[in-house]
Amino acid sequence: MLRVDPDAWTVDYAIRIRNDTPDTVRSHDMTFDDQGFIWLATANSSRRYAEGVQGMSKYDPKTGEVLEQVTLEPGSCDPHGLGFHKGAFIGCDAGHHPGWPDKDGPGVGWIFRIDIV
């Protein structure tokens, strides 16, 4: 994850993506929550939706430390895009994965809310 200086178009700050567990080897979009933490959409290296394990990693933006790893319930949509709006995480499922059948999964094309309980 990089912060880029928009004037110089150079990297201002970098946080290493921690993809060193079986459920975090694939990452997608990231967002900031209302407390300033970074959340990154993660998943395992599955070959189809039925094998997928989707989740999110919470990062400290100052240290780059992973503070929490959340695993979404089986049957959840597969977040590719990730946002935070009015106190809730919002995801979208693109339906395209390298090595997967195209549009594999129940939430393809959906925009959905992600609740952490």
C-alpha cells in the first residue's frame, strides 16, 4: 500500500501487505475506517468460489502492523472493491478472478454491506 505525493508523483510512504497466511495471499482494495485504520480485502488462493475464504486485514497506518484479521462467513460475497461509508464497510464483487470460472459466486456484480460482529 502506497501513499503518493500528487505533485511529485513519487512514493511518500509504503506499508508492506502482509500476505503470509493461507487466507491472506490474495488482496484487493483497501479503505480507511472512521478511526483512521486501514482495512485491506483479503482472500485465499482458491480456484473457485466454493473454495474461497474471504476476509479483511486491519492495519495500523503509522506502523504497518496488522492489528486484526477478520474472516467473512462462508457464503459471503467476495469483496474486490472496499469502502467505508457512514460507519459501515461497503464491498463490491467483480466476479473475475485469475484461474476461476468467470462470474463464479452468488454476489457477482453486487454492492454489499460488510458487518463485523
